[in-house]
Amino acid sequence: MAFGIANIINADTGMDAYNAFLCAFKDLFNLSYSLVRWACDLIFIIIGYLLGASWGIGTLVCLFGIGLLANYLTRYTKFFNIMRVRR
């Protein structure tokens, strides 16, 4: 999932509304993608819990893992996109 998000961000051909919001927020306040993703996901988890949703270990793994991994992979998929254009 994080690899797909990193490719969507670097492809610059459009993205889904949630990631577009996160990228705009990231650029507006000059924050890292992982921090913005973590904060928004945490807010949605809290709202869901208050509304009666359940959560578990998978929720926490996604909360802490996807943003960090997508931020890490964005640097490397950008390199591959540059290499593809040069051919």
C-alpha cells in the first residue's frame, strides 16, 4: 500500500482525494508526509472509536507504518521515475 502511495505521489498524474489533501497540507505547512499522514489517521481513528468502531493491532500497524514507509519509498520511486523518463 505504501509503495503504491509513493508511486502515485511521484507520478504527478493525479491522486485520490485523501492523498491530495495530505500532500497539499504537507506543502502548505512544510511538514513531512509521514507526520501529516500520521496526524490525520490518528484523528480518524479517534473519531471512529468515539463513534463506536473497533480497533486492533492492524489499525496501529497501519497508523505507524504506512506514513513512514510511504515517506521512505517516495525518495526511491522518484529516482525510478527519473530513470524511466531519461530513456
